[in-house]
Amino acid sequence: MTKPQATVTIRRATVEDAPVCGKICYDAFCTLNRAHNFPCDFPGPEVTTGVLSMMFSAPDFYCVVAESEGRVVGSNCLDERSVIAGVGPITVDPAVQSAGIGRVLMRAVMERAKERRAAGVRLVQAAFHNRSLSLYTSLGFDVQEPLACMQGKTQQRNVAGCDVRAALSADVNACNALSYRVHGFERGTELEQAIEAGTAKVLERDGRITGYATGLAFFAHATAETNPDLKALIASAESFGGSGILVPTRNSDLFRWCLANGLRVVQPMTLMSMGLYNQPAGPFLPSISF
Ligand SMILES: CC(C)(COP(=O)(O)OP(=O)(O)OC[C@H]1O[C@@H](n2cnc3c(N)ncnc32)[C@H](O)[C@@H]1OP(=O)(O)O)[C@@H](O)C(=O)NCCC(=O)NCCS
């Protein structure tokens, strides 16, 4: 049987769309998570509205809404702060899901990434969600890394020889160089914004920067030279923002250390990519974007 397809138009999101889209985003994630017995990713619609207000008004995000029969039914965002673009959050009103709207919203940001000649596009999806996994794969995204979203506070509070401190503007070049060595590109704009927000940290070992984090949170990323460096950054956090940090589970040493330190797995997730992807040459924690 052919499923009904919605008639959808796409337009650029404005900050005035944030309350409606924030409510849809909250409902879409909570409905999905509840159906699989996972906690909701956000405490309430005011949080998703706040996140989307920020993205819809930021100059380096490209955000779109889908309209059907005169009302907004979903939204999607493309983070354009680095040469790799990050997708999400994409959400469709639960009342009209599975009617092709998500595919149209994905195509809109993929088209934009192509126009802007992004070297690659990445996203993180809930691994238990059959629909998003199938949708992204059919659109050309490849599975790159299984992740565990983890929450808690590590019993071990520091790592010998590793000093964690707040990141400063003067650290940006060293952090960018580290990101370039590990990932092949830098995320300096995100780092500068995190320094301004007061969430960024650097790790010093033997008198030089061997790791940094824009924060220890769902919406933050971290990159390090070695696992002890990354462990020191994780151990420095009193708590993790949002649903938690995203630990690549193929990094067994790091994942086992997190478990032995009392962190709990909240939900499995998957890092997916299209276009350029090189295996990172060091340990990292992606953000919920990539
Ligand atoms: C994920 C989401 C945005 C997709 O939007 P949508 O409008 O429901 O999805 P679409 O109808 O456009 O596309 C779904 C596709 O997956 C396919 N699909 C769904 N379930 C499937 C399954 N179990 N196996 C294989 N394919 C499946 C559908 O057939 C469809 O593909 P088609 O267009 O080739 O038929 C939406 O469901 C949503 O908001 N979910 C909750 C929030 C969320 O998970 N967001 C994504 C975060 S990463």
C-alpha cells in the first residue's frame, strides 16, 4: 500500500517560528523516547524553544520550517560553523510523521550544504529509532561511530599529570591545531563561542595543551591526544549538561573507564556522515550535532 504523502512547502525559519517548532521538537522527541522507554531528551518545551530561538537567529545556522495546509509541521537546522556541516535537530509533528515531511526537510539542508560546498555533513541519531536510521541511510548517510549517551559524575575526580582549566582566547590556536591533527578540520568558531559562554576547558600535560572541550554536555564536543587526556576532561565535570556526553563505544578503554567510574548509559546513539569523513587520529566526544 502506498502511504499518503503530505504536500509540503519549505521556507527559511525565523525566530518567530521558535515557540511552535520548540513545542513540535519537544513532543516529537518525548513521544519517540516514551514509546521506547527512554527518558525525554529535554525537560520541557521551553528548553527546545530556547535552543531553536538561538539556532533560528544565529547567522551561522541555516534553519528551515516545513508548512503543510497553512501550518508549521516541522523544522530542521544546519550548523555551518565549520567546513563540516551538522544537521539537527530535525523534528516533525508526531500527528503527521511518516508522510514524507522528514525527507523533504532533510533534502532542504542537504541542498544547502551542497550549495555551500561543505566538505561533509554529519549528524547524530537515536540508535533505537528505526525510522531516522532508515531515512538517513537511504539519503546517503553512512554509519560511522556507535555512541553511548552517558550521565553521572565520575568517582575518579582527576588524572595524575593532567591539569584542567577554563579555556581562554589565547588557547584557540593550540586547540584548533589539535582538532586539525585528530579530525582533519577545526571547530574554532564553536570553541570561541564556548569560551565566551564560559563552558570551554583545556587540558594541559607536560606544559602543553593536549585536549579541549567546548563543554561536557549533549551540545558540546571534546578532542584529545590520548585517552588519559580525555578522561581528565570528563573527570573535571561536576555534571554533564543536557542528556549527557556522547562516548564512542568502540573506544573500549574509555567506555569501560566511564562505566567503572559509575557513569550510566542513557541511550545508544549513532554518528553518521556523508561526504568527507576521516577516522579520527585521537579520542573524541562528538556533540549531538557531530
Ligand atoms: C525522524 C523524523 C524527523 C522523520 O520524519 P518523517 O516525516 O516521520 O519521515 P519520512 O516519512 O519523511 O521518512 C521516513 C522514511 O523511513 C522509512 N522507514 C520508516 N520506518 C522504517 C523501518 N522500520 N524500516 C525501513 N524504513 C523505514 C519510511 O518508509 C520513509 O522512507 P520512504 O520515504 O522511502 O518511504 C520524524 O519521525 C521525527 O520527528 N521523529 C522524532 C524525532 C527524531 O527522532 N528526530 C531525529 C533526530 S536524529
